[in-house]
Amino acid sequence: MKRKATPRGAAQDIARLHQNEWGVWHWKPEKKLRPQFKGQSLGKDPDVAMREARRLNREVEAWTKKGTAPAAPRRRARSGPLTVSQLANIWRNGEDGLGSDHWRGLRERTQQQFRYALKVIEAEFGDEVANGITPARVRRWLDPVKRRAPGGAASYCKVGRVLFAFGIAGEHVEIRENPFAKQKLASGKRRPRYYSFEDIRHLVAVADGRVEPPPGSYQGQERFLRCPSIGTALLLGFACVQRISDVLALGTHNLVEKADPLTKETVTRLVFTQSKSQRKGRDFELEGGVRIDVRLPPLAARRLAAAPPLTAPKLNWQPLVVNETTLRTYSDWLASIKFARVRKRAIAVDPERWGHLAGMQLRDGRRSGFIHLRKMGLTVEQIVNLSGHTLEAGYKIVEHYLPRTAEEADEVAALMTGEL
């Protein structure tokens, strides 16, 4: 007797139809079709998803047979209120398939983060009518999520709030109260922690293999492979006061020999454009990040001379930070994993002395460099010329991270003198 086909089995016969881990069906065209056809979320109902996927595949076949782009399809009148998945599609793709102005105004990295959060939201609410989503419905879903992953719950809630704010502003939904607003989630407060220069020196020495913990300090320590590249990445982020993602993308082409305008001697300058873009003008317009053109800090120059990067034969450019295993650049994710191994080993050298490093991250190097320079007496106005921060962001770093100590208070009090 022939077994009845399951929805998933039937879907395998339909080109470009896929189901993600949350049970939501998606129609995904090949890369060569994407200038003309956009991927679409088709909800959780397998029958509806397969029917819609077949219709989209017929459009693809018609277009490929003609060899020319088909006429723009007429907008179909909506037969009823939008579901949450349909609202998300309008936000991502716009009415014309090119993306809404609001979505296009988001930075590329933000779009990636929002797409991931939307998958989670659609898995829970995708087939429900957007007008029927209430704050109580959202709260029932968030309660178990925030106990399991408070950071994730805050992220999903933020994206849901932005999605429904878009729907309300554009009159895509009839409700006036945003169901994802005022959910009383714990705010992701910044950690008031930073590296001292002594911490940086110790971590770099451990990454280089110059300092090792006692035998048997932790499980698996014999499998540790020295990785000077991670030490270089941490120190460059600290010394140049730059994001770790920008540090990992730096190459020898960013080190430019120029004559110093005052001394006339040739110096090495660090020249690049930060990856984080800035909003300007209309919502969907973005300008490039801050242009950095500074003399390479002596601390960074000494590190690059003492531990030059390995040659990257598979690349047509030479990065400053090269993975010893792959001879390629690091992704942010892989660099963070390798740094966690270095940090664990650094703590094991002397847990009582270095235990405060637990939980510290590679990306903490930038703000640590900022605080280090401020403690050395430089003003925020001076430091932001190196770091690329705005003045507002620079003062926020000082306000949140700069420690207030009794010793410094005594020094300030001693200066309060005068004749009465």
C-alpha cells in the first residue's frame, strides 16, 4: 500500500520551497533570479505555502521562457486584514518589492539582526492577524522566553515594537496601541568593566605563549595552541581605540607612510574608514563611517614589529590579523571564541589575581583604550579624534565606565585652595 505523502515530503518536490527550524515555510529563489524575484515568507500552513510556491514557480518559468522581464504585476486588493508575516513582508520588501523606506534606512548589520528576530516572531505570531495581537498575548509569550534568555527576549521585543510601529504609522494595521510596547523587560545595561593596561599585557603574553598556567590548572589546557594574532587584535583595538570588527578588516594597505608636517620625518599613519555607517537626510540614505587618518600609536607599531602577521597566500591582500590555522582573516564570531580560550588560560595562571577577567570580551578593548587615555589626562575632545566617537558618545563612555576613586577625590580636594 502506498504511503500518503507528508507535507514536508510533498514540499521536497516543489522547487525553492523550504521550511525553517521554527516551522515557517519560505520560498527562496536562486541567486541569479534575485534581481527580479524576492524571497517570501509563506507562513506555517503547508497547504497554503505549497500552493503559493507553485504560483511563484510558474511566474519564474514564464519569465525565463520570455527572456525579458515581465510587466510589473498589478497590486492585488487585500482580501482581509494582514497577518503578522504579511506585515513583516511589507516592512522588509515594501509594496514595490524594493523594500520600505524605513527598512532601507537600517544599516546592513541591523537588517541582519532584525531578520533573525523576525524569524522568531513569525514562528510564534506569523499566521495570526496583526490587528488581533494584544499586549497580553505578547506577554504570555515573553514570560517564559525572558526567564530562559533575557537578552533574546529584549531583542525580539524591540524588533516586534519597531515592526508594529511601522504598521501603525503606515496604516497597515487598524490598532493604535503597539502590543510590544511597555512589556517591562530588563534593560540591557552596559557592564562597567574595562581592561587595565596590565590586563592587556597579561592577555597578550598568554596569547603569545610567553606565560603559561601551572600543569593541570584546567581541563584541556594541553590542547591550547598559541595565537599571537588574538593578542594583536586585542592590542590594536586598545591602542587605536577601534571596534574589533574594524581591526580584523585592517590590512597593510591601511598603513601609509607620510611625512610629518611639523618634523618632516616619515611616519606610519593608520588610514581607513570605519565600517559603521551614519544616517543622513531621508530615512533610507546612509553615509559612510568616520574617516580615520592618524599616526599609528607607538604601542601598536611595536606590537606589529614584534609579532608581524603571517602571510595570507589565499588572499590578494595582507591583513594585519591572520588566523594561524586557516591563514585567513577572522570573523568576529571565531575571534571571540579564540579569545575566550585565551582568557580562560590567562585566569588559570593565577585565579586570585586575574579572576576579574571572567566574562570580559574582545570588544571591550576599544572602550578600555578610551578610559586608559582619559585617565592619563587627555580630554574627551582629544580622544575622539583618534577613536572616531561623537562627543556625545565619548562623554557617555566616561560617565559610565570611568571609575571614581577616593584617591582621585583627595587629589581634587587638595587643589581647592585660596586666600579668604
